[in-house]
Amino acid sequence: MPATRLHGGNETWAAFVYLAPALVLFAAFTFWPFLRAVEMSFFLVDRNTFEPAKWFGLGYYQRIFNLGEAALGDDWIRSIATTFQFTLMVVPLTLIGALGLALLAATKVKGIGAFRTIFTSSLAISLASAGVIWSLLYSPNLKVFDHVLTDSKTALAAVAVMTIWTNLGFAFLILLAGLQAIPKDLWESAKIDGAGPQRTFFRVTLPLLSPTLLFLLITSTIGSFQAFTQFKVIIDSVGPDQSTNVLVYALFTAFWTENNYGLAAALSVVLFGLLLVLSLVQYRLDGRVHYQ
């Protein structure tokens, strides 16, 4: 027994040794900056030294949520609402579109391999490059979608369409892998029992894909809330009537344009809090997920 415990202890220490480089990197570039941002969000920050200069308490948070004496309008509340609206545009359509393409790619049709390559082509294009391509499509010189970025009713949707296109490749690949992991005998059994394609999809395929869909739901939601590059490349402003001023772009403006480092830190903490709450809510769906 002592030898077994000693051996187990050695394995634990060995595991920590192998994890140490990653833990050091996480501590230096993730944990410490986050704790620093939390600290700065309660202070007025010196613009020259980046050091907390004066205690400001919850002033920045009251300003963000337009509360109390620190309220200066609802610009940041609108940014949060715009971010939610953008996420609701992107996530459901990405999952539905990717699922449809995965079902199509899983069929045994001649030449389907070429279509699989086309479906995953967006994976090879960076977000910034995709933003340049779509900004050319939306350019007034092309005179096809020349007014979508200047109209407050369509600007956010235009960026959402571009984001869906860039996300489809990854989501398609993950869902196709999930489909291929489903045992074929389950589909054959459903067919023998007289289940049609629609019933087989809702009773067999979809339940067994639920872990994959939950993973994509969480990662897509986080990605949509953190969206910035496409807004910077395509519009490079808050948009018409601030219609594209999502939370991360508001954070960028507060830090780099207004040099209000305390407010930018508070916005980053709010973003973290929103993502934490949403992730926990989505993880509650785990009870409805069917694992094989």
C-alpha cells in the first residue's frame, strides 16, 4: 500500500511538472491580466503610468448600466443589447446551416467529397481576410449591396451574414465528425422498425448529436460575444446610429480612443460576467444531452 501511494504521488508531481509551462503561460497572459483588469475597474487610472490613481468604486459599473449619479446615457447598455442581438443572429443560423450541410455531406452521393472541401473552405481564410472580401462585396462601387452598411436596419445583419459564413466551415466539420461517430446499426434498426427519414432524424440522429450541438452552442456564443475583427475591418466605426457598436468594439473605443482605461477594464469584466452566466445556463442543458 505505501508503495502504491508513493507511486501515485510521483505521478501527481510528474503531471504538475508537465503542466507547469502551460500554467505559467496562463498565469502570465490570462489570470494576471484579468485580475489586473478587475483591480483597474474600481479606480481612476493614470493615463501616463497605467497605474490606479484614485478609488472610483462602482462608478464605472454604474456608468455602464446607466445607474445612479454616474449615469451618462445608455450607450453601453445599447452595446450589450446589440451584442445579444448579434449573437441571436449568428448562433442559431450557424448551427442550422452547418447541420444541414453535414447531413448533405454524410450522404453517399458521387462527388460529395468535392462538396465537403467547398463546405470547409472558410476554415482556410482568416477572419481579417474574410472581412476584406465581404467589405468589397458591400462596397458602393459594386452596386449590389451598396447600402447595407450605411443603413442602421441592415448594418448589423450584414456583419452577421459574414460571420455566419466564416463560422460554417468549423461547425460543419465538427457536426460531420459527430454524424460519422453515430453507429450505423442504429439507423438500420430504425429503418427496419419502419421509421421514416424525418422520424429517424428527430428520434435517433438529433439526440445523439446533442453533445456536439451543445459544444458548438457554447463556443459559438462565446465567439459571437467576443466578435471584434469583422466590425473593425468591415465598418471601422460604431455604425449608423451606433447599430454595430457591440461590447468589444465599445471596449476598444474606451481604451484606444478615449484612453479611459478604468472604463475599458470594467467593460471587460462585464463581458466576462455575461459569458460566465451564459455558459453556466447553457451547461444546464447538459441534463438533456444524450451521451452514447
